[in-house]
Amino acid sequence: MKLTFLGAAHEVTGSSILMEACGRRILIDCGMEQGPDIYENQPLPIAPGELDAILLTHAHIDHSGRIPLMVKQGFAGPVYATTATAQLCSIMLRDSAHIQEFEAEWRNRKAKRAGSQPYVPLYTVEDAMTAAQQFRPYPYDRIIHLFEGIEIRFNDAGHLLGSANIEVWVTENGKTELIVFSGDIGNKHQKIIRNPQPLHEADYVVMECTYGDRTHQPQEDYIPLLADVLQKTFDRGGNVVIPCFAVGRTQQLLYFLSQVKARGLVKGHDHFPVYVDSPLANEATNIFRKNIWDCCNERARALLQQGVNPISFPDLVTSVTSDDSRAINADRHCKVILSASGMCEAGRIRHHLKHNLWRPECTVLFVGYQSHGTLGRALLEGTPVVQLFGEEITVRAHIQKLEGMSSHADKLGLIEWLGNFEHKPKKVFVVHGDDAVCDSFSERLRTECGYDADAPYPGAEYDFALGRWVVEGSRKRKQPAQAFGGDERPQSAAYQKLLAAGKRLMLVIAHNRGGTNKDLGRFAGQLNELCEKWDR
């Protein structure tokens, strides 16, 4: 048996591992790289048509997003996943394809004006729909015979509806060994999703370390905190706008809001409406409702036994069409608006921000991480002005955040999960973490916990028969200069001048690192305005 680590090696996104065993070639996860990357994911060393199967830990795009591309390039085999993961992927991969096609259309408008070559999307909606037909859904805790000598089982990872650790039994030359792929390990004590279910046996473990360098703050009781935000905002006559990721976080917020209403925690504003303005979130919520009994924790099960759906309540309004979305802002009554994207970079949330950011009575409430360079991050850092749809909007709304909401285990949770194995695995492979985190967490496992742990680089190959690495993997980093014209086309003097100005801008940004939030926010707002003007 061999493992080749193709993606999410010394990085967080783009999870992909090739397993070769019993004459079969199986891909564990097939994720898309998202956000800034330090290392290049390695290409699949075989043609996609030579793959025998894909095993999928969960539906997030950084684990599933390249499956339609594999199909487009000739993969015709089965994709094994849990039932809920298969259902979520049917909508999430289609949504990803829409984004690919939209980006291609936008780029090609610019390319046509510039006389450049047309841009081809990674895959289309048709590719995504074809991929959906190749999914083979299974419940948790059932042993599945894949091929001669290979069996698997999905175990609840507690990260997202349908998320799984995957146990893989491989029998070669009369010897059976068990390798566990952790997927993303969930945070404990979430309101709907179960805690990660412990595993007790493994010969080898491949595990994530996203938060392997930090501990989460103690989880607050979010329900009274949320109720307080609603009470104060509604008393001012404003709306509460919540930028919210469509899958997972939206459903978590619906649970909190259902409890706010059930306990009558907001006084004087009976029957305040809650709008979910995201077609993807609405479809995902329907899938949550279908699977909630099989995947939810005891708290949610108790509500279901009482006939109460924990993510549904009176005055919940789903918005589907563009007309539905526009009508939300035409209504002057106080309301809650949940809309994607969670970092305010695209989608309907930007329209709601345009209508509410300038109103001092309103609140924009963040409930998730905001990456550097996003509009959401700029708002949290105090930018006084934003540019939306060519219009300058002054930020007068209250900007707040509910801290500590994470669906990933922290370093203590990761070590606790690993400690459930009754005997130390022969080797632990650490993946799915930032460059420094992979190193620090694997070092912690070696020196403090006594594990044989390594953090492989992209392209690294481990041979189990030999018991050693046969390919070290590439430590070559992406060149930062690629951000400023990595294109090999001839550059005019004017363009070279523009590149020089861009490099100077990066130095100016670095020099302002210690500035006040107010000054940095104003600087970010000015840069975003400039980008809006020239990104056409």
C-alpha cells in the first residue's frame, strides 16, 4: 500500500490523497484550493479515468470541489460518501459550477476587449450533475466492501451534517491493516451536530490540524447573546443583517433563533420575521431537515421527540427569486436577514449591506471567520466607507461579532480524538493545516505525546511495505511576485510602472501594520474603492 499526498499538505485547503492498494487506485477527498496558498497542490499522477473510486469525507468544497473536474477529465467510477454528504454535494457542486461559469463569462468579457484567449471554466453545471449521478450514499457505521481486499466504514466526525472519518481496511499478502482518514474533526458541544464519535483502533492515521496551534475560547451561551443584539437593534427600529455561510452556519443560526423565539427572549417585537436569503442555504436547510434525526445530537433529538423542528419556526421566510430578495429591503419592519456569502465577498448579502450599512439603527452581526482582504474583515476592522455596486456607502450601522463559533476541534480536541485509540498507531500523518501549524502540531505529537508523526509536503509518497518515505515531496513555495504579473507576455513601459507602484503599495501596507483599527480600516476602504473602479 502507498499513500501520495497531493493537496492540503502544509496547507488548509485542497484536500486530496491517492491510495494505491490491492491493485486499486483510490482518491480520498478531491478538494479545491481556496484563498491564499503557499505550496502548489500536486497533479494526480495518473489519468482520472484510471481511478477506481473516490472516498469523500464531507461536502465542503475544499474537500469535494474538484470531483466534477475529475468527471470532466474521464473519471467514471463511484464516489462513496455518507447519505447527507451526497445530498449536500448535489447542490454545492452545482453551485460551485455556477460560480465557475459566471467567472468564465466575466473573464471572457474582459478578454474579448483585450484581444486575449478565452477562459474556460474548470467545469460546468452539466459536469456537476453528471458527477452527482456517480455518488454512492451509505449510512454511518456500516462496513462497505469496495474491492477484493478493501473495506471501508464511515464514522461521524461531528464537523458538518454527514461529515465522516473513514476507516479503511486493506488486506495484502495475508495481512490486514487499518488506516483512518480523519477528514475534518468537529468541535464538541455544538447545538445540532453530534460530537465526534470516538474510534478505538487504527494502525495508521491521517489527521487534520487546522487549529492545531490554538485553543478555542470557552463557548458562550449564544442564545442570550443573540437575543440581546436583536432586542437592542429592534428597539432602535433597525434590522439585524447576518452574513452567513450557506451550509452549516446558517442552520446553526436557525437553531439559535428558534430558541430565542421559543423562550420569548425578545420583548415587544413579537413575530419578528427571519429571512433566509440564499437559494443554496434554503436547499441545504431542507437537506438538514431530512437528515437531522440521523445526524443530530441528544438536545436536537429531544426537541424532535416533542414535535419541534429545531431549525424551523413561525415567521421564518425563505427567499428564492431575485424579486423575493428585493422585497426584503422594501419592507420597513424590523427583521433578521441571513444571507450568503459569509465573508461578504459575493452574493445577495452585498445588496443587503448596501441597504442597511448606512443606517445607524441597524446591526451587521458576524458569526464566522473573516479572511484578510475581504469586505467582512474590513467592516470588522472599522472601515468607515465601503464601495458597493459603484456607490460609496458610509458605515453607520453597529458592527458586531459572536465570538468562538467554530466547527473545527482545537489542539486539545485533536489530541483528545487521537487519544481515543487504545494503542498508539504505528504512524500519524498530519495534514490540513497552515505551514507552521503542521510542523508545530506534528512536533507536539512526537515530543509531548510519544507518537511517530510526520507532516508531509505536496507530492510526498509513503510506502507501507517498506515502512518509509520513498518521495519526500516538494517544499518549493509559490513565488510572491506572481501576484504582480506572473504572465510571460511582453510588458509595456506603462504596465511595468504599474507593477512597480503595486510593489510599493505592498511595502506601504507592511509599514502600516501597527496602525490603529480606524486608520487601517480607512486605508482598506480607500483601496477597495480603487479596486472597484479598476476591476472591470
